[in-house]
Amino acid sequence: MRGWIVAIALVAGACAPGVARHDLPSCSGPSSAVVLMAQSVPDAALVPCIDSLRTGWSFRRLDATDERASFALDSDRVGERFLTVTFSDRCPGERGREVESDEPGTRLFRDEVPSESDEYRARWTYEFEGGCVTYDFDADGAESTPTAGYVADLLSFVEVEER
């Protein structure tokens, strides 16, 4: 979890249905994309963000509604939309098995689909006060997939101060 805090004043209708933004939801400081995501899930204590885009990774637009927000990341090694991050007020029913979380204040569940081919499919679900974030991985024919530590360095959360 990063050091700065999202301070938001929620305004009725601030998230119009289907708002699409190209701003990067950065963890490194105040970001309009992070504020927009916080408005999408106003009771959430945390908001997902991108800590650092490494060489070969690119951000693919933020989609936000008044109920959820999502964005995707492309990788030159593992493909377009390899990682989709979805932020909502509740977690999916099936979450996989619980493992030790790398993010303070969250519970982490992993559901990884074993495969004998070169594809990698998995869902990591972070559950926390007032919200849920899923990381959906989808690599088809990738030479290699990022490790959990690599993804943990790529993505993080910022804390919401006011609701």
C-alpha cells in the first residue's frame, strides 16, 4: 500500500455510466483516474493503482461506472490484456484458496487454472473493507508469465481517507 491517501468528496452523479479514461491510475501521487475509481466504489477503504509500468508493459484505458471500475495492462511478452484489474463493492462467489496477502488490510484468494499447454489463466481476488479487486490473468502461448512478486511490484493500493 502506497504512502499517499485519496481524499475525495463524493458528488452525486460524479461517475456517469460508461466513463472511459486514458489516465493512468498511478500510485505515486494524486491521479484523476484513482479519484474516479474511488467514486465508483465509494465505500471501499482501498483503491487499486499502478505502482510502476516496467519496460514492455502498457496501460489500456480505465472504464468506470457508478458501480465498478476496471483497467487492463498489455505486455509485449505475454500479450494484450494479459492482466485485467476489476474494482467493485463485492467479490465473486468462487474466490479460490486463501493465501498470505502481500497488501496490508486485505485478504488474498488465488484461483489458478492448471494447464499442460503454454496458456496461463488465473484470478487473484483481494477482499477488504467495502471493496474487492480481482486480477484476471490471461496468457495464451506466452513464453513466460510474471511471478507473483513481479505483479506485486507492478500494482498496489492507495487508502481512501474520506468517504
